Amino acid sequence: MATNVIPFPADGLWTVRQACEWLSVTEHSLRTMLKRREIPPEIILKLGRRVRFRSDLLRDWALAQRSA
């Protein structure tokens, strides 16, 4: 079974913009999801005021959300 995984050039840590692009949501929507704690904390890495996302876990979580 083929999954519709959008290839993304850099694996590892994604910025908010990269995560938004892959999830097809706006920055405001993603930041709202963060404030509401809708995204599991193990996906998020805070570096001072900056937020990064673990791409492998974000991808797995997003695919699980789509299938639910």
C-alpha cells in the first residue's frame, strides 16, 4: 500500500515554516495548536524562544491523525 508522504529535503529538526508547509496549515494555525497542546510534547523542541519539530515524529503523528 502506497502512502502519500510528501518528500521534504531536510530531515531532523524543522522550523515552524517547514512544519507548516508540510502540514499545509498556516503559521497561526500551527501556533494555535501548540498553545492548545494538540501536538504531543515529544515532537516539540524549544530552543530559547524558537520552536523546532522532530520531523520523523511529526510525520508519524500527522499520518495517524489523517487515518483517525
